[in-house]
Amino acid sequence: MHVHTEKFKGALFLLLATTAWGGMFPVAKEAVQSLDPVFVTLVRYASVALILTAILGALEGLGALALEGRAWPLALFGVSGMVGFNVLALYGLKSAAPAKAAMIMLTLPFLSSLVKWALDGTRPRAGLLGCMLLAMGGVFLVVTHGDLASILHQRTGSGELLVLLGACFWAVYTVGRERFPHWSALRYGALSTALGSLGLISLWSLLLALGVLSVPSAAAIGSVGYQLVYLILVAGVMAIMAWAAGISRVGAVNASLFICFVPITAFAVEIARGYRPHAIELVGASMAIAALFINHHLASRRAAALAASGLSPEAK
């Protein structure tokens, strides 16, 4: 009974995290109408880093703040996640619809497998590659309504392409977690965010010096104050804490299923605002979500077979 209770709690934590991230897309789109994406990302993650490191020190002790001589790899992954994903995704959101941008998050498990293949030589299984093609096909239908010419003639897709590129960087950040197996998810999240924020400060300072960006006015910042609070406290601190708590209870494989709630939430918010999705979008979304569930089923079945044979899930 205790095990089932913990798994139920874990599921609730993961649902809380992914719905918060789903709501992030329409909220972030509002923020970047008034502020530059680099500044929005900097304010968000500098604030999140300060709060998370304080929580980490309180929960795991001051020793958990030590980098253990691994500052450079941690900084690389932090910059990949905080700068690579977030800045590109926010620039993409300036032109992309929030629900369509959120759909791209369904490709993360598959992108992470490709990154792992590139970094470790761990070749994805044929079943995973098939699921990835199904997911990408679904995302394509959502973004283009099935009209390839709209991309070829640049009528649509440029913003979504930036979000997809950003998702590749987030996949690098996700795979980087495996390089710190003895760290908690909270510790990896807090310290990588802190180092990633230093990269954001460097980028923003460089763009200011080059005259590409300017310091926003207090009025501009105040006009999206509620949105910044959501991005920092809800989609930032709360979501990261909830994700860490959920993954520790249900495991990474099961947690990947909850990614489907990111686009579901984004679509729900847009529908509440009056948006009516086309039938082809619903078909595409169903394809991508189905790919996620099929991949989870194949991974779970393989893990069970390996466990029965006495091998670890990482065995080839």
C-alpha cells in the first residue's frame, strides 16, 4: 500500500509540473511581446537559481552546494538548458502559437535518445526510431495543418523551428543529468540553473555592449509583472521541485509519459481564450501522444525482460 501511495503522490507531482510548463507557453508569449527573450530568460532563471540554491542548502545541507570539481561540465549543460533552450524557445514564441510550440515538447524523449547516441554511442532501438517518426509526423501536422508548402514558402514554421532547435539543447541538458548519477534531481537542477544564469548574464551583457539590446524600462517590466511571477515561481521553482519529487517516486521512464500534459495544457488555455483547433491538429496531437505511449510501453517491456534476465536496464 505504501508503494502505491508513493507512486500516486509522484504522479500528482509530475502532473503539477507538466501542467505548469504547459501554461508557461501562453504566458511566456505575452511576456516577450513587451520584453526581449534574453532579458525574460535572465530574470526568470537568475531568480529561480537563487531560490533553488537556498532550498537545496536547507533540504540537503550546505555540502550539496559544492560543485565537486565538476563546474565545467555542469556549466555546459546549464548553458545548454538555460540559454540554448529558453532563449531560442522564447524567440520562437514571438511568432509561433503557444499550443503549437508546446507540441514540440513531445519530441523530447526522442531527441534525448539521439543526443545520447551522439554523445555515448548508445544507438536507439528501431522501435524508438519508429515512435520518433510518428511523433514528428504528428507535430508536422499540428504546425502546418498538413500543408508542406506553407513551410517551403515560409508562411509558417519559422518560430516552431526555433523552438525545435531549442528543444535539442534541452535534450542535451536532460542527458547531462546522467553524468551526475549520485546527485538528486533538485541538486542538478539548482546548480546547473545557477551556472546557466551566469551564461545568460554574459550573453545579455555582450548584447548590451554591442547595442543589439537595451535595458528595458520599469514600465515595460511592470506591464508583464504577473507573467514574470508565473514564469519564476510557478513554471520555475514549483515545477522543478514537483518534477524532482515526482521522478524520485515513479522513475524517469514513467515520468516521460507526463510530458503529454504540456501541450494538452497549452491547448486548453488557448481554447479557453477562444481558439478552435482544426481537425488535422487534433489528429497530429493524437499521433504524437500515441508515439509517447507506445515508446513507454516498449521501454517498460524491455526493462522488465532485462530485469527478469538479471541484467540492468542499461544493458544492450
